[in-house]
Amino acid sequence: MNTMTDDQLWELADTVFGRHGIDGDKLVQSTEPLENFIKKWGRPDNNFNGLNEWIDIQTRKGARRGDLVVYEIHGVTVSHFNGEA
């Protein structure tokens, strides 16, 4: 599995995820492709230079809603969800 170093995650947090105020230690990385997020949640509500954002989604009934932000780079998918998983 391709992975990013902590420094690379913090750089992404400062640059790509910066408009959301997300710190590097709040980012999750995986090899799940962006297409799987689209299949599950539909088309993103917003896309800013490859940063895909779903607004006010609910992962399961009764869970607190939140925003999902996903960015795919070099075979790694980096994401953040501020709701209840």
C-alpha cells in the first residue's frame, strides 16, 4: 500500500485541506479509490482542484451528520469526516 509520511499529510492539511481548517493528524489515508466514495455518496457537492466535498451526509441512521472531504493523490486517498462515523 502506498502511504504518506506525517510531514506529507501536514503539507496536504496546510495546502489542499486548508480551506476546511483540518490538521494533518485529523486526516485518514487509504487505498480506497475516489470512485468508491462516489458510488456510496453520489457526486460530490463541491470539487475544488481535486478536493471533493460531500456536505451534510449521515453515515447511519441516528448518527450526527457531517461533511466528508476526499482527495486522491499518487494512489493514496486522503479523507476527513467531521460527523459521527
